[in-house]
Amino acid sequence: MIVIGIADAIRKFSDLLNQVAYSGETLVLTSHDRPKAIVISLVVLQAISRGEYPDDATKYLIATGKLSDDLVPSKNKPSNP
């Protein structure tokens, strides 16, 4: 997962977009160190639509309080080691 400020992301957008598209990485855009949006590949979006959540993105969003734990179906909740 790539976490980057919006201003930096604007300067590097083409490279970041290609990295997300071809590697499946999740891009988290922040403003004042707070998550504002994510950019995901089409493959990841399709997985989400099937109810398969990428663990790293889900863990990050739950940890930052941006995704309520009760919104994630129990079969797809990331495990806590």
C-alpha cells in the first residue's frame, strides 16, 4: 500500500497510477496526514464487488477509523495476529 499526500501525488500521478494499475497496490491519498481517498486497480475493484477485500487496504481503513469494522462481512475481515 502506498500512502502519499495529495500534493505529492499530483506531481507523480502518472507513475503512481501505473503502479496501482499494474501491481495491484492500493494508493491512499492524504491531506494533512488524514486519508481522503483511495485509488485502486480495476482488478481490486472487481474483487471488492465479489466480496473479496484486499487485506492491507481493509486493515488500514479500519485502523484509521475510516471503515467501520461492522461494515466488513465477517468472512472477509482481516485476521489480527
